[in-house]
Amino acid sequence: MTATDPAVRPTDPVGAAQYAAGIAEPEFGRYFLIHFLGLSIDYVDDDKACVVRLPFARHLCNAGGAMHGGVLSTALDISMGHACQRYLSAGSTIEMQVRFLRAVRTDVTCTGRVVHGGRRIVQLESHMHDTAGRLVATASGSWFRHDATT
């Protein structure tokens, strides 16, 4: 599954927002942020992994010219949430820890995986790499399963 059309990558914030607003739907995998950020989302079922690609865009950068940590955190969160959804059930982020290892000035790829699929709480992780293959950020988090029973 690919959530967005990678051929459509508005490079200005107004164009990106207009594009996202025009096609976003209030349902899993089709919401505004995925389209605004230009994410593509794929799954590697053999590895039970969700791969999220975030293209570099100047309007997503901080004052130093690197991708903003909040944007990177969002991509990491989405990779874990989509892994939870695909391989266990829908879920909601309870907590998330992010560790930034280097500034990002290229496209990045996040790979999210389920570490432990509990009955109520799921533990996930994601690793983010730049186009040179360098590890630039990691995340771990807990999700509440929507299908959890008391």
C-alpha cells in the first residue's frame, strides 16, 4: 500500500497545504498530515515492517536548514502506528521517546516494527535513515490497542 502519490511533491508550503486539503480524508492512512508532508507508506510483510518515506522540503526545516525535529518525530510516529495497525490492530500513541543522532538535510526513510504485541499495550520502535544510509534518529513507543478488552 502506498498512501500518497510520490510523483506529487509540492515544494512550497501553500502548495503542499492546498494539495493535502484537496485530497485528505478523515480515515486511517489518508489524513491531512500524510499528504502535507508528502509521505509514502509501504509495508514489508515478511519483516512485519512499515516503511515511511519523508521527502526533504525547505518549508519543513528549522532555522538551521535541517528538517524540524517535530516533522521527523511525526514520520517516526506514523511508521510505528501503521505497523501497529497492519500487524495487530488500530492503536493510539500513549508515549514516545525520540533520539536524534544527526541533522537531516535529505529525504529520510523510517522503518517501524512491533517489538511486543501485548493484549492492551503494544511496544514499537522505528529507525530513520538518510539517503546515505546513515542512522539519523530512533524512536520507541507504546500504543494502546483499540481492540483491547478489559
